[in-house]
Amino acid sequence: MKRIKPSTLLFVAASIAVFAIVQVLFNTGILNAFWSGIIRLAAVMAMVSLGLNLIYGFNGQFSLGQFGFYAIGAYTAADITYRWEQLHSALGLTVVLAAGVLMGLAILLVRKIVVKLRGLDTLSAFAMYLVGVILAAIVAVWIGNLLAQPATSLFAILPEKISQTIIFFLAILLGGLIAAEASFIFGLPIFTLGSDYFGIATLGFTIIIKVLLDNSDTMLGFEEMKGARGMIGIPKITTWFWVFFFLFATIVVIRNLLNSSFGRAIISVREDETAATAMGIDVAYYKNITFVIGSLFAGLAGGLYAHINGFLHPNSFSFIKSFDPLIIVVFGGLGSVTGTVAASFGWALVLEGVLRLVLPDGFETWRFVVYPVLLLVMMLLKPNGLFGNFEIPFIRSVVPPLKKELQTKGGDASKENA
Amino acid sequence: MAENSNNNGKPVLELRKLCRHFGGLKAVHLVDLQLKEHALNGLIGPNGSGKTTIFNVITGIYEPTEGEVVFDGQSIGGLDPYVINQMGIARTFQNIRLFPNLTVLDNVRIAYHPHAGYGMRDAVTHNGLFELKERELTDRAQEFLAVFSLQDRQGEIAKNLPYGEQRRLEIARALASSPRILLLDEPAAGMNPYEVVQLMDLIHFIRDKFTLTVLLIEHQMRVVMGICEHITVMDFGEVIARGNPKEVQDNPRVVEAYLGLGAAELTKKYLKEKKR
């Protein structure tokens, strides 16, 4: 039997306690709907920022594309639930499900071919992936249309509440999956760019997504998204339970990943690319996989966000907004999971919550003056971020003790440092 | 391949007419070099003679402009550095390149990553296989640190180590990737005389313990002449001499390359007088 560490127990217990307390506060009405929204938003933002911290803080890739993937996740999930709630059709679900699965299979298939054809240059590989994914998407639309009718009748049999929950849950997961696949395709050509240029390319991606969303009704043909007027009529079903569940899962997954050989490989890329590749680490692969995982969390968060207010507007995903997670990550500490979560909650509670209430009417926009000033003070006083690279014991990686036969008599140093 | 490993006559690494040009600059030009299995080889030459460029070509950081790098009968020129490392060639760097913000233990454990033995799914779930393999990997890394007497430092951040220990850690990390050939780029740079002696013993020791073929670049002649069995001398990107330490020391072209034109004549005269 595996022994459970006290730090793990403590973390799980504390998480359950936090969940229960907040839930009770909501139920008793001590925290009103306004604060409930803020707290759920904070948790969603924590997921986006954790994804970014993985990419920027742990892998060293400066990315501004996080909100692009957040938007993809949000609109994908919203479209699925919207079609179910408003049009009583599972068409959205079946098409996206087929697309997610088939595109994933296409990527894996092309990857096998690319690995076999060693020495293929990046752009031809990119072209192959792109063709594969587009073909998969076309087939997926066809299959999805076929399956829509049976799926709709199947979900109609189930009680309303259950079918809604299942579709919501699948929609969130699919939002994440589609965002991850998009990030894989998009990441391929631009990972040949150096760090700063990578940032600019990802910024370009965010802008492309925003423009596409602005014209989603005309250019893309998704009339229910209503382009720049904003998408309404999305069911408001992201409860505190769901955001908490996904945030908890995100933290655990990131913690487990980082405290493994893969995590160390990811961090080694940040530390010294040349040394990492000379030590047998496939730097390009780890950059790409980290970007995909980070975007997966952004996509999941996007789906949750869409169902908080039931309203999506392309302006929420503008490139100015895409600096929010970046600032949270820098504020909390690059390479600190604890710091990122704390900073996200701070960001939402202070900026979206307290300042909105404290500042007199008409001065709400002043919070964007307070915010940069806070950041400036922060950078001057604690340039490593609020938490530096501090982690709570559950997340912290522990240096394992030496075996008896390796210990030297004067081995006091190891005790001091352990 | 394993069958070849006892074959002492066969070169394990061979450079054939290797060229690496940067525009008009012939950093390495028509270099032939053979490394025999289990030998300690030295590569010397004045600054800018192309020694480190040869390392970079062998380890895949540069592609050869012309010519071939043959490892174990297989041409590896132009492969990715990580592939070459996994095939069995590891190196250290002239200016130490550790993972500065990671612990000493993690520095070594990263080199084990290709042999970790568990997948990403196991890593995310921290299942039984993960626990087992991770323990194994950590044990091996700690044993490695013990070979370099760094085990008491395992929890320390790499950049906080003193210089000599950083050098040792870099060699430990290179060895952890279980290579057959170890390339050392100026391992004794910045070490005091006492540490240099230790280093020479260490290189001998690891060569025998891990059955390695070693190629080292070094400016301290004490090290090169003391431990190398075979020395290649380069100047302006070309090989000007090769042989055992004695032969190389007596070679007039080597003296010329190091001390300038005419120096060879003076040396000859000096040697003659000494004989009398």
C-alpha cells in the first residue's frame, strides 16, 4: 500500500474546507450574487494563469496567446450548450465531439508519419498537420450531422437536469480539447522563433481570434455567436462546485507533472536550452507539449467562464485583456503555483470586487490606474513576484534523503539543506 | 553496438575530412580524427584553432559543412543534439552550463530523463510505476553524485556551488546520460593546482569505471601531457600534428604554433645543447 504523505492529506483537507465554507457562505446569502460571480471568476482566472505559468514560468516561453485559447474554449463550450438549451439539438455536441476526436487522431497519425520521415523541415510538417486536421474537421462535420438526431433523442429521454449536466461537462472538456489542438497546430511553425518573437507571434494569434470572433456570424457562419454584438442565451450553469473541481484538478495535474521527470525536462528548457538538448532532452517537443498543456487549461477555463455570466463578447478576449494572466503570473511569482493561485484571487477580489465597490460612481475605470501602480510598486519592492518561488508543502518538490551507504560521516551539509 | 565494445583496434568515433565553414572563415577544415575505444584523447591548439567547433559539430550543435562524423559505423552529422546524446555522446561546456536554479540532484536527474521509464500519464497520476521508477532514478542519480563526492550537496542550488564543484557536477551530469564517449571542454579551466590533480585522477577513474572513450580540450599542458594517451594538435582549423605526448612535444610545427615562427629552431638548439 502506498503511504499518503501528510502534506497531501493537509492539502486535500484544506481544499475541502475552503470549498465547504465558500459553498455555505453562498447558500446562506452572506456572499451575494455579485461576490459569487467574482469568486468563480477568480478560480477561472487561476486556471488560465496556471496554464500560462507552465508555459512562461516553468518552460520559459513568453506567450501572450493564452487569451486566444481561452476564447476558443469559451466559444466552443458555449456553442454546444447554447444549441442544446435554445435549439434543443445536440448538433453542436456531436460535431465538436467528432471534430475533437478526429482531429486528435489526425494529429497523432501525422505525427507518426513525420517521425518516420526524419529530417522533415518545420513548415512541411506544419502543412501536413494542417491538411490532416482540415480533412478530419470536414469528416467530423459530416459524422456529427449524422449523429445529431439520435444523440438529441437520447438526451431527450434523460431527465432535463442530468442531460444538461452531461452536456455541460462534455462541453467544457471539448472546449479544452479543441483549444489544445489549436495550440498544437499554431505552435508548430512559431516555435522556431526565439523567445521575444514567440511572444509577438502569440500576440498576433490573440488578435486573429478576436477578429474572427468579431465576425463570427458573417465570416464563420455561426449565427448564434452574433459576432461583435456578443453571444447571449448561454445557460448560467457554472456553479462553485464546477470551478472548484476543475481548479483542484488543474493544481493536482500541474503539481504531479512538475514533480516528475517530465516536469524537470520542462524546467531544464527554461534554465538552459543548449545544455538541455546536449543532455538528451528534445527541446522542441517539450516546448510544444507544454504549450499544449497550458492551452488545454486555458480552454477548460474558457468553457467555465462562458457559463458564469451566460454572455460572451469578443471584447472580453481583446489583446489588452490577454495581459491579465501575464500580470497575474508575474505578480504571483514566475514558477510558483501557489503564487499564481493567490494572485488570481487577489486580482479578482481586489480589482473586480473591492475597487468596484469602494470607488465612487463614475470612477470605476480608475481601477486600471490603481492596478498598474500596484504593479510598479510590486516590481520595485519584490521583483521576483509576491511568492518568489515559494510553494506550499504539497506542491514543493522534496529532495529525497540519501541512502545509508552514501552518507558520509561529515554529511551534516545534507541535513541542513534537506 | 555491444559486440564492438571490446574491439580495441576499431575507432568508435571517426571524423572524415570534416569541414565547418562560417562564410569565408574556415573554422574547421578537412580534419580527420579517430578515437579508439576506451582511449584518453587530447585535443589541443592555440585559441581560435577550432577545437570547440569540432565539439559542436560532433554533438550536433552545428551541421558539418562537408565531411562526415561517424559514430559506431553510423553517420551522425547533422542529427539533432538530443538524438546524438541519446546515441551515446555526452559533453561538458567551456563556460559551465548547468541548470543554475535547480538543485544539484535535479541537474543529474534531468540527464536521466530519456531513461526515466515512465510515460506522461504515469507522471500526471503519480501511480505505482511512477513511484518505483522515480525512486530508481533518484537512487542512481545519488550514487552518481557520490562518485563525484557531491552527495552532501544534493539539495543545494547549482549556481551556489563553488567553481570546482560546478565543474564536477557538469561532468557528473554528462555521465548520467550514460554515454560511451565523453567530450570535456577545458575541464581544468579555473581550477587550482590541487583541484587539477584531483581532476586528473577523476578522469582516469571514470574512464575505467564507466568504460568511456574520452576526448578533452585543455590548455593546461600538465593535464594533457599527464593523462592523454593520444593527442591531436590543431591550428587555424587544421590538424598539424598527432601522436603520443612525447611525439607532440618534439614536433616543430606544434612549437611553432604555440610560440611563433623561429621558436622551433631555438628549441632544437636548446635540446641539442641539453644533450651535450
